Amino acid sequence: MKVRVTRKFAGEVAVPISTDFIKLEALLKLANVAGSGGMAKNMILNGDAKVNGEICLMRGKKLRPGDRVELLGSTYMVTANESQ
């Protein structure tokens, strides 16, 4: 699956998905924030990730287009893949 991650605004990265939702752990791997599932798990369980402004400790948190994830000083915006 080809995915293109693009910057929408300064400090915000758009991550397009072609499904209804994506789990938080998978989003971190897809956006190349975490190199592996274990690394993503540790980031989440350490409380490093915020979903829509609130700390989220759930690896399986379902994210839908419009949701924002803040991690390591960057913001990742889940968007719908427009090339469907």
C-alpha cells in the first residue's frame, strides 16, 4: 500500500488513510514516528501521545479522519485518502 504523508500546516503532518479508521499504534508506524510496533507501544504507554488534546494510553484507540495526534513536538492529522 502506497501512502503519502504530507505537511498541511507548519508543524502539522497529514496522514491519509483509505479505511474508516486506523488504530493509534498503526498510525505511529505508518507516519514513521515509530520504527516498530514495540516502539509505538512504549511511546503510547509512557503517555507521550495526545489524541485530540488528551493523553491517550490505549494502543488500539480508533482514529478517524479529523482526529489529531500530538507526539514528540509534532502534530499528525488523520485525513481521508482522496485518491480512492
